[in-house]
Amino acid sequence: MNYPYPIPGTQQGSSRPTFVADGTHKLGSFTMSVDTFVGVTVDYSQLAPAMNMVAVWFKIKPGGEPALVANNAVWMAGTPNVLSFALRGGIPGRSYDLVINTRGQSGGVRTDVLTVNVEGGDCGCAAPMTPTYPPGYSGAVSGDGSVIVNTSPRFFVSGTTPVGANVLDRWYDTANGDIYDYVSNGIFSYWQLATIGGGSSPVSAATILKINPIIPDGITAVFTLTTVGGTPVNVVGSPSLFVSVDGVWQEPEAQFLAGGDQINFNQPPAVDSRVFMVWFSAPTTPEITDGANIVKVELLNPSDPDGITVTFALTATDGTPLSIAGSNSLFVSVDGVWQEPTIQYVAALNMITFIAAPSADSSIFMLWFAPPPLPAGP
């Protein structure tokens, strides 16, 4: 009997392996060469009850560099519920679990697992060797982590972001003299600012201090600020104070002014409003006298969220050039829910990558806590 769809199982050497989703949620396995670019198809049309698929996102386990990458996911035109995506890379000789998460139009979510085996003997390259340590040395693993091995770190020199970097690579940005390290948090890999142009270390992060609640009366516009821990407040520049009224971010200098231990609202907060404030005080660096500079950020193309894409270019609403040094310097909320940096997203330079693709109708709000400008020289 000729089956119209392949039975899930092991496939090897196919230019476009096809798998059928069923009640087991296990698609089977596929063996690929490390030097190939493979198109993979997953057919969801045989599910009962039927699901009208509208979104997909991937998770690949384990991590490591060079990473196994799944991208270019599309629902094939004319064949509803048939997914096509590209697969490439990986460490020779390693087996991966490619976790495919899909969402139906009615909101239902399902997870299917495809085992991907990367060959190591037919590409002319050798699998990285496990590092060895002297007797008595405990090694570099903390007990709850992993080691990423790069057998040949590279040093890039260019004015544009290098493509195809591996963990432990370095990049000298000829555009501004900055130096970046390519690092990983076990889920994402990204460029992390290591040295600011001119040889100085990165500007240390501002100290984040929570301001005690104020009591609005609907009339008063000027309030004295105190911190929860008792640290004296000395705000130098309104942008170093984060203020929200009833959950709505207040734009510094447009909706309030702050200096010393005082805040002056353009419009007095209503008597029943809830005001939340955080002060980003100056780091203990002699050259810096102000806290972080809060810059509102948005997607370069606000129509980008499509439920599939995870990486987006960013732009500042006031035109400030973006040079995000790390995920922790970016505040991100999706549909009003705060996203935890390095866990739910990573950010560097002018890019952000989410672990799960934001839905097509999601509302994304972002603030960049940029370092304050250094004072001009004599």
C-alpha cells in the first residue's frame, strides 16, 4: 500500500526530509552533514481534531557553538498546516532535540520533537576535543552549567557586525574603537561590549534605587523624594529617574522634571493614582556625575511582529544611536508583562532576540538605560 505521507521514523541523506505530526508528538530523527543546508517539512494536516496553525517557534537542546540553527520558517502556500524551515550547522557528532512549538488559530499550542543527528566524519572536519585538566583540577563546570569549546577563536576587525561568529571570538569595531566578546548564556549567543573605544572599561551600571511612594492629592505637583533604603537622593538629570503613573511611563522633561531630591510633575497626579519611581543613581566612577540615561526604544519596523520572527532591529524614538552593552540595560515588556533579560530575550548593539516569537498583535514597550555621556575634555 502506498501511503501519501511518510511514516515518522529515521531518515538519512534526504534533501528535504518530511515528517508527519501525530498523537505521539515525536516526529522521528534525521541525520545530516555538518556542511549542508537542509530544508525540512512537517505536515500537521493529519491531526484530528484539525488545528489551523498560525505561528511556530523553536528550541534546540543542547546548546553550544557552532550552534544548530533552525530558521526561515514558513507555512507553505496552497498546503495549509504544512511547515517548511531550514536547518544548518551544529557540532559534528552531536545529537540534538529540535523542539517545535506551534500555535493554532484558536489559541491551542502543541509541541513536537525532532531528533537531529549531525555527522562528523564526512565533511573533512573533526569534532572538537573535550578539554582536559591537570590532576586535581576540578574543571570549569560549576555543577549546574556547561562548557562551550571553541578550538580556534578569531579576532574580527571591521566596521560592521561580523557574521558567523562563535563563542570566544572577539571583534574590534573600527567605526568607534569598541571591542566586543561573543558570549553565550546557554540559550542565545551575542556580542557583549568589553571595552569602550579609547581603552577604557565599559561604563559601570547605575545603582538602581527604589523611591518611596508619594501621596498624590490631585493638587500638589512638587514632591520630595526618599529612597526605600534611606540613601540620600541627588538626581542629576530627569532621564535618570524612571516614573510611571497608573502603569503609564512618564517621559522625562516632557511630563516631569527632577533634580536633587525633588520631582515636579507637569500635571499633578490624581488623588487616587499609583506612582512608581526608580532612580538610576550615578555609578562610583569619578568621571561620571549622572545616572543612566533613559531612552525610549521601539522596533525599527513596528509592523515586524508576525508570530514567527524572533530577532528585530531597534531604534531610539529620539534618534539616539543605539549601542546596547548587554541585555540587562534594556527594559522590555510584551503586552504589559515584564520580560526577564537573558532568559526571555537577549539584546546587544541595536538588536533584540526573543526566545519565543512575540505574537502578531503584541504590544512591545522598551526602555534603554544608556550610560550618561562623559564630560567633555579640557
